Amino acid sequence: MATETTCEVLIVGGGLAGLMAARTLLHGGHKVILLDKGRGVGGRLATRRVGNGVADHGAQFFTMRDPEFKTLVDGWVKHDIAYVWSMGWSDGSLADTPRDGHPRYAVSGGMNALAKLLSQGLDCRLDTQVTALRKGNDEWVVETSTGSSYRAHAVLMTAPVPQTLALLRAGSVVLPEDAASALEAITYDPCLCGLFRIDGDVYLPEPGALQRPYAEIAWIADNHRKGISPNARILTLHASPSYSRAHYDDSDEMLVNRFRAELASFMKTDAHILEAEIKRWRYSQPSALYPERCLVIREQNLVFAGDAFGGPRIEGAALSGIAAGHALHTLWD
């Protein structure tokens, strides 16, 4: 049955930016509803069960540089939510790869555990596919594939920008020319991901991961040694942006064979693959960013945020969401 729901702020996209914005607004006393098309929150904070193990198949770790984000991370570490996994990665060479001194953090139980924690207390409507946004005189109307709609004073868009622009076009929303140009300039790289459940051991340098930015298979990580999959060895492999772009539409079988060939040199003689699957991220990593933490169109009560706003990646998404939350709060000043 189609319904219509009203709120002060509607957030489209339940990734890290959307969650941080929702929490910021909720603490400011606003009624917020967050919509996401997935079965769970998190976006690229994605953890998947494979057999009797689990694997992070989106974001693999995060760093911190900004003092505001450091405060958040320090709290997560204190409460055993996050922990230092490494101070850098081997590139696969025989030389000892220098560590840069910056800790890389993982999340206890997998990256998605952080998203679930941040969603507590929020009004998150999942399995909700937004089909169009329309702007009235004093409010936004957001339409969904179920026929239900939402009315809001302000809207925050945190989905990948190409998807956001498509939703606005579907509702005949015209953005200011400078904002439209800035958003259209944002681009993303895709990523092909392979998940492999292994019986036996593999050769990977400490702490169980290999990062080779210029190789076709740029990332290999052992989720067992990472500490999130105690009952099974699940390997996560990510292809490079160039390989992912060229082979994005290849069949799963072809991609499994390519990843399998890469794994062969890392597996011990008695090890074998029990299970394999492919995941695709069309908008995995921003390649051309918007320079500010969020883009605000005050005359339309419309804000854009996400990891493409200010960067870098996980840290950038969190700080973008916080900045967007504060920007939306000022609409009532």
C-alpha cells in the first residue's frame, strides 16, 4: 500500500556520509529519515559471509589525518570497535617495503559492523529504491519504486553523484549552472572484486595483505589474518581501476579464472579453492573530487555529500557527512 511520509530532512544513501549526517542532524534535534536501496546500511562499508567465514569486499581499511576524524577513531579504538591492522603494505617486491608511519585501521567483525553501529537510533528505511526527486514551492517530494513517497523540507544526496544526477533529472529538477557543472565533473573508478574461500595456507607478507597499485590485480588480503574471519580463510582480491574498467562486463566465470590465476603463485601446494564469487563496484573510488566537504544549494534546500567531496575515501566520507549535517542545520537559522 502506497504511503506518504513527512520529515524535516530526507537523506538518500545509507553509506558512511549519510549515516554521519543523520547522526549530526539527530543530535541537533531534527527529524531525519534515511533511505537506502540495499538490504542493509553501509554502502562500501561492506562485509559478506562466505561459507563459515566473512570478508570485507568494499573498503578494506581506513586511515586518519584530520583531527576531527581522529577524535572519532580514538573513540572507536577505545571501545574495541576499530584496531590498527598495519602501518603500510608490501608491494610484493623482495625488498622490505618502508612503512610510512600512518596506521591503517580495520573494524572488529568487518567494516559493515561500523555502519550497523552508527545506524543505531536512526530512522533508516531499507530496500527503498528512490526513482525521482521533485521540487515543490516549499518542500521536496521523493518518489520510490513501491509507490510510496516522502515529503521533506530539505534533502541530502549521498549516493554516487552520477546516480544522484539521474534521480534529479527524472524529477525535472534544474540545478544552478555552476553547481551542475561542478557535480558533472566528479568521476569514479570501478572495481572488480573476487572473494575466495581457501582450504589451506597462502603466502602473503605481513600483516596478510599485498598492495600493488600498478598491477592488474592490485590488492590481495587474507581476512583470516586480518582478524575478522576466525573460522575460515577468505581472500579478497581487487582489480585495478584500468583492469576493472576494461573487464567490468566480463562474465563471472571469466573473472574468477583471472583472479584464480593470480592466486596460484600465493597458494601453498596443499591449498585449494573451495568457493569463489565476484562482486562489482561501479562507483568504487572517486577519481575527480569536488574540493569542499559538501556542496550546498541553499535556495533549493539541497545538499550533496559523500567520499567524492573533499576526500580521502573513508575519512572523507565521514567528514563530508558531518559537514553536510551542520550545513543542513543552518537552513533553520
